[in-house]
Amino acid sequence: MENQKYIIDQNYLNQVKKQFNLDDFSSIQNNRDAFVSYTRDKLRYWLIIEYYNYFEGEHFSHVHSSINSFLEDGDKIFSRKDYVPVTIGNFENDLSNELQYVPITQDSPADIKVKIEAYKKFLIEVESNFTCVDVLNFDCQIELFDSKVIDTLLSKLIKKLFDFEQIFFDLGDAFITADRSFKMTMMSFDKNNYLKKYKKNESTFFILGKYIDPVELREFPKERLQFHKIVKTILNKQLEIRKTALNWDKTPEEYKCIEEFAQELTVTQKVESQPIIAPEATQTIIQNEEDYPRHIFINKKAFILFEELNEGIDSSIQISFLYRIMAEKDKLIVVKDTPFRDWYNTNNYKIKLMNTTKTLEQAKNKDRELWYNKVKALIYNK
């Protein structure tokens, strides 16, 4: 028999209500960080109260864990009964109403009134955050695309070559990651929060890179173009849904990897049009250049570093980072963007660079820099 003192029941609910209504506003500092912390603590209690019927009879440790995952990591909230369809749009109103009852008398310190006004302005400032979370939880959670539409676009060859259930899963997973990261930003009430949390999920997006130049379609340029158009259509449809529902003026950071990937599909990878180098010429180049392309790299170790890192790359933005940091920061690549891309595209690498590489500022992140510096240290310390 379950221990009742650990179960969400009416007594526990009353304790949570008491905690939510606790007169502790006067004890917090008058600054944005304090307001954020206060609001998130209140929201935890509010979620338990608002969705009590979903959680009744569950261990409160499980409830707290689920709600914290929602607040900290953008996850959905689940009870043992079902997924909890959370909408937090009313929270701002409930909290504003609660603040009206903060005891203010003629003898109350002046800073209390000032702090209440400052906090109400903060709530107005982040009100759109609540709306965004609700829109992501409901309006944007639809099927990726009508399968009948996809069927009419697919040739028999592509249907035979690919597992489209897996493709839909991969595309959907990219949006799940982006949506969660965007929720993190909203739930932290800090639009720069993605710098702290979003980057840890960013690698999920790069699984999409395998669809830029699928080996199955390298000998079928028309079908490859058709395949690219289908994938791009699905991605752009989902981006457009969010753009419309969330009134984006520009694409948020959390979705830029997906947008950039879709843009890469605009240009078909014309592998067959690349100049062919005869085996004899290749051997001559290698001998003359001491086993590395001296017109591109400053020394052999630089070439080894590039080859080692390039092996794990599956998107053009990663190549952009590698080229820019080696050329601009460490001076290990000695040519400009265009001759670098010309050289890169004549090699048998899995990705082709059809457009100018991104700037270092656009392409860098902490994970890529850490990855680069670790491999560089291993090679140059040998």
C-alpha cells in the first residue's frame, strides 16, 4: 500500500496553495534576476494547482520531476494517466491579481510600491513568452505533412531506396529539439538563454546532413533533386507554421540550423560536373607537394588536422567553421574562400560547398571550438 504522505492529495494541494499565496514578495530584491526566480518558483506551484486533477494520486516527487523538466528543459509534462495539455497563458493574470493583495498600508515602505510596479512591468514584458509556450504546445504540434501529398511527389525509385518513416522521424526530431530549446528560452524569461542551454541540443540538427548528398541517389541526379525538393518542402512548411503562429520577424536562433539546412538543399549537388583528375596527375601532385596540398595548407600537420576533423563533418556550416578558424584565426590554411572551395569540391568528400562559407562568427559555437582545440592539441603535441 502506497505511503499517503508522499501522494498528491487534497491536503498536499492545500499546502501548495498556501505556498503559492505566501506573502513573500516584500522579501525579494528589486531586480530582474530576482523577478525571474520568483516567477518561476510561483509557476511551479501554479502548475500543480492548475493541473491537480491530472496528478491526483501520484507521488509528488514524480510531479515535481515532470514539472521541472518542463521548466528547465522544455519537455512536455506527463502524468501517469496521460500527457498533460499545459497552457500557462492565465498564469500572468493570476499572479497580477495575487499582487493586488500584497499588504500595502500608509506606513508601508515606499520601495514596496516601487517594486510592485517594477514587477508588473516585468510581467507585461514577458507576457508574450507565455503565449509562445502555449502556441508551441498546441498550434504547432501537427503532423509533419499529408502523406498523400508526399506520395504524389515520390518516384517509385525513391520509394524503394528510402525508409520514409525514418526520414519523417529525423525531420520531426529536429523540430522537437528546436521547439524544446525555444521553450527553454521562453520559460527562462531570458531571450539570450539559448546561449546557455540551446547549444547542448544543437548537434541533433546535424543528423539532417546525411540527406544533402545521399549515396543512394548520387547516380540519379533528377531523383536526387526531387528528393531534395520533398525534404525542403516539409521543413519549410513547418517553419512557415511557426513563423505565422508566433509572428516571427526573423527566424530565432533555435531554428536557424534547420533553415540553413533547407537552404543548402536549394542547389543540387552536381558531383558529376566536377573536374576529373586522372590518377597519374593525382600521384604527381602528391609527390610534388610532399603528401599534402601545400597550396592550401601551411604545413603537413595542418592538413592532417583538417582531414581528421573533416572526417566527422556532415553539414556545410561545420565545414565553414573548420575553414574559417584554420584560415582566419590560426593561419593554417593559406587561401581565400573561393580557391578553398574549388579545392575541397575536387576531392571525394561527402559534402560539396556550393555557396560561400559562413563567417566564423556565424559558424562557431562552444562545442565546435572544444572539438577543434582538442584534436589540434593532440596533433600538434605529437
